[in-house]
Amino acid sequence: MPSSASRLGRRPDPSTRQVWQQRLERLRNSGLTVSAFCDREGISPASFYAWRRRLQGDPAPNTADVARLVPVRLVTPSAGAPVELVLPSGLVLRLPPDTDLAWLRQLLPLFGVEPC
């Protein structure tokens, strides 16, 4: 399911972004072709080109601009009505009222939501 979240505009983990930025820099300094570099790094050329496109067109967020708090509006649901969580990416999760909170804590990081 993480792949559907990434199609919805989820930002990659900053450490993953940094790994790919370093990888792109290594290619620039290597003198290798993309194909040879990908073979050496053990990555697919498709992943390489996707990350290069992502990093060229999507600058890394400034940590000072990243919100630490998000607005929460609690509404008392009617009996049996699903609970909706709107994630920062815009993804909406509809969950039954009796959703196991431990399971939800495991699920949210898959969508890029950091624990409080």
C-alpha cells in the first residue's frame, strides 16, 4: 500500500532523500554511464531516473518550514459511523470506530505520518 500513498504526493523520508542526493553526486564524480553506475550501486536505472526527476523538480523542504503541529477537529461520530483521518498528504483513511489503536500506530508510518 505505500506505493499508492506515494502516488498521492507523499514526500519521501528525508534520510532516503539524502541517500539519493549523495548517490546522484557520486554519479557526477564517477565518470560512469548511468547503466554502469546503477549496476555498481545495485539499483535499477528506472529507480535512478525516477529519483533524479523527483529531486530536480521537488526541492527538499526547509526544516524551519515543516509544521510540527497539525490541526485536529474532533467530531462525535454517530453510532457505527466510520472515523475519517485526513493525513497531511491529503489521503483519507476511513476506519471503523473499534479500530485497534496498536494496529493504527503501525499503519500510519507507512503513509509517512510520524508518531507524536
